[in-house]
Amino acid sequence: MNTVKTVRELRAAVARARSEGKRIGFVPTMGNLHSGHVALVTKATQRVDFVVASIFVNPLQFGAGEDLDKYPRTLAADQEKLLQAGCHLLFAPTVEEMYPDGIVGQTRVSVPQLSEGLCGASRPGHFEGVATVVTKLFNMVQPDLAIFGQKDFQQLAVIRALVHDLNMPIQIIGEPTVRAADGLALSSRNGFLSEEQRAVAPVVYRGLSQISDAIKQGERDFPAVISAQIKQLEAAGLRPDYLEIRHAQTLRPATPEDRDLVILVAAFLGTTRLIDNLHLNLDATA
Ligand code: PAF
């Protein structure tokens, strides 16, 4: 596996692969890779002939006071994992390579409705930062398909929308969240948890599962189930940011008549913000 740091080298390597008739798959990441990322790369190797991954901690998607500076940077270990997973090319640019004219005047991509609420409410500008960097990366790599984790459910919806709205000929694939044995969704931010916090963290997924089970059993008083679960999270020592039931395709607040639902949560455990979700299609599970 080759690692390149410039757009020029990236384009040359991808052009070589294309000239050999290869289909290109892309897995964008911010590094500090775990089994969830490895699953995305493995999936890509099954779908295309040439897999490109990127590692870039994108300053444009972090707000003031967020964890940009302490976000773990573990390039050597990440390279090893990508190599083992069968990745062919790693693009690991500097901030200057991605934003040569700085970020202030950078052209932005915004996906207005899907970016509002949920993570967009507590992280203003976050999805504009994600949409902008993903658009830039897509233009640099020009893949046939790109693979993202469903753990970032709202992000995946934003990316699907921008690809559709901007007529990008890229197939977007969402892969199921990879979880630890106790249900905690794998995340680079889990490394910030103390031993005690890590022991408490599975309560987040347990809460989602309880809501999902209640809905499957016919519960439709969404405000009541949500407020009971918020109390449960608080009792476990978390500070919920949001816990909501939305329509899985549009992300609008769910009505009792909806069949395709997603339950989404963000909650702070100490200073670490955990997010997770559970997709519940009542027609598929009936
Ligand atoms: O999900 C992530 O790791 C990032 O938001 C992404 C998609 C790589 C954009 O920086």
C-alpha cells in the first residue's frame, strides 16, 4: 500500500489504476482506525479493484472548544491496519494541502434541511464542514463508490443528499455500525473514556434497544418512551444532548404512523460525546 500526501500524487495513482481498467472505491476517515473502519475497507475490497482510504482530521468540521487538538493522530498504526485490510492507496494530506488558501474563504457546501437538528443543533457548522471536505475529497479521488459507517446516521444522510443534489456519479454505501461485545458502538472517541466511564457507556445502546423493543411491541407514545430513557441515561451519569425518534429516510420527527424509524442519541459521558442510533423498519421486522 502506498501513502501519498499531495493531490497531485493521489490523482496520478488513481489515474494509473483507472488506465488498468480498475473500479475505484473510497473510504474517507479521520484516522485512529478501529474495527469499524477496517470493516468499511474490507467491504470496499469486495466491491472494487482499487481501494483508496483517506486520513484527514478536518478542521472545518470542528467547532470552537471541540476536540480538534486532542483528536488522536495514529498514522503508523493506521497504515498497518489499512495494509492488512487490503487497502491499495492511502491519501494523508496536511491541512495546507487540503486548504491551501486557508479555511476562512473556502467555498462551502451546505445541505440545509438534513443538517438541522440532532448533531447539527449542538454542533453548528459541523455538517457544512463535513459536506465541504467530502465534496473536495470526492473531486480529488473521483471514486465509483464510497463507503461510510451508519453510526454517523445524519452524516450519511447529508452525504447521500449532496451526491444526489450535485449529480455526482458516485454510489454511496452505508455499512452497519460495528459494536463491542457489550453493545457500545466503536468510535475513535471511546479512547477518551476512563475505565469507569467505559463500563457505563453501553447504557447508550441498551437505551436504544429498549426503545426499539417497546415500539416493536406497539408502543407509540414516543415522548413518553423518550423521557423515560433520558431519565435512565441521566441516572447512569450521562448528560443527554438529544434522544429522538425520526423518520429514517427524511430525518423529520417521526409520527406514530411511520414504519421506517431511526432512534438517534448523543450524550456526554464526562467530556466525551457519544453518538449512536438504531434503525428500525417495522415492515422489515414484522
Ligand atoms: O466520519 C468521519 O470520519 C468524517 O466526518 C469524514 C466523513 C471522514 C469527513 O471528515
